[in-house]
Amino acid sequence: MTNPTTAPRTLVASDLDRTLIYSAAALALTMPDPEAPRLLSVEVHESKPLSYMTETAAGLLAELGDAADFVPTTTRTRRQYQRIRLPGPAPKYAICANGGHLLVDGVSDEAWHARVTERLARECASLDEVREHMMATSDPAWVRKHRVAEDLFAYVVVERELLPEDWVKELAVWAENRGWTVSLQGRKIYAVPKPLTKSAAMHEVARRTGATLTLAAGDSLLDADLLLAADRGWRPGHGELADVGWTAPGVTSLPERGVIAGERILREFLGESR
């Protein structure tokens, strides 16, 4: 008896926040109220709904889970990611902490995490040095929270209207010389080691699944390496990459903004996966 031909495998590695799921502040519902799409809550935090998709996007994501290996790919910590309830089959793999944790059936792969932390120790300044600099140069007048994520990177939550215009640029220059990168996303300013990447984790999942086609989407500077590493990528018309007009071969810049962009991205993923 002959074995059936193995179908090509597609891996879809997508950022979540402001790419597939949206807070109320990021929905960008610019149409008349009676024409606004129905929304599905996909995250609850402290007993309140926090993140949404359109109902249409939810249906598309459920379809995608049957057509490809869908891998949520986020800078969120594991705990923050586990608050999300996405439609469709539960993903076998998920990438958290910007690639610092590779979840397999919800559990972090310890060998992968050890490889990542060893590389960070070799190639860039310590988390303590970066965090101390951020605390020393920021001002409580506009910083609301200082946070460390998974002992891998740091971020601050700020009041954007009070944030000094040059602070992020100056932090980015300082961090660049120490092997770190800085990303401004909404009210959060991240400082992340350069070797800590979503793309490395995506390549590892592709290796494990035998994927022959990789698709990706994202809106922030921390997604650029993921978009460059995939065979095809998409970015929405909002976010850090759109603000600076970033593009690259194989990456499609979409005009849609807000939650409607998430719907468009899922249509693109499905079209390529089929």
C-alpha cells in the first residue's frame, strides 16, 4: 500500500495585540455606529473584557486553525498570554515573551528557554543595567509603572501626553550600544535584547512541524524580524511600523486600520494557506 502524498504544511506566526486582537482604545471604529461590526471579547482581565476581535475575524481564525499550523506570537508574558481565549482549535505551539518562551501544549520548552538565556548572557548588556538606566532617566510625572517581563526584558507604562518627545529616542541610542532595542507601543515602552526575537522561535517551530511555507503579521518594531523571516508578511495601516513607513520585499502594507485590519490579515492568511 502506498503512502498518500504529504500535503505542504503552512505555518502562520502572528502577533496578537493590535494585529489580531484589539483593546477598546485600539479598535478604530471610524464607520457610523449602525455599521460597526459585531465584536467578540477574547480576553478578560480583573473581571472586565479587555481585548476583542470582530465576529467575522473570529470565524476566519477558526477556519485558519484547520488550514494551517497557527502559532500566536507575542511579546506578552506567559501569564498575560494565557488570559486570551482565541476561537478555533487550541494552538499546539505559542511564542511568548518575544521568543523567550516557546509553549508546547501550554507548557514552556525548558531547553529552548535555556538556549535563549545563554545567548542573551553572551551577547548583550544585562537586564539589571538596562532597567536601572530606565528608572534613573525616567520621571514619575509621566511613568505609571516599571515592569520586568519573565526576567528577560523591561518596559514602562507611561502617560503619552506627558512623555518628553526625545526620551524614547535617547533611550534607543543608549540601548543600541548595549545590544538592546527599544519599541514604543501605545502606552508601553519596551527595552528588549536584540537576540531575543520572534523570528528565531518561529524558525524552531517551522523545523519541528516541517512547515514549507511561513506566513506572518505584526504592527510593531518588535515584529519586523518576524516579517522579514517569513516567506510572506503583512502589516496593518496603524502601529509603529506604519508610522515610519516601514516595508520590505515580501511584506504587504495594508491600508486597513484598527480591528478591521485584523479581519483583513486573517483573510490573507487563509487565502495563502489554501
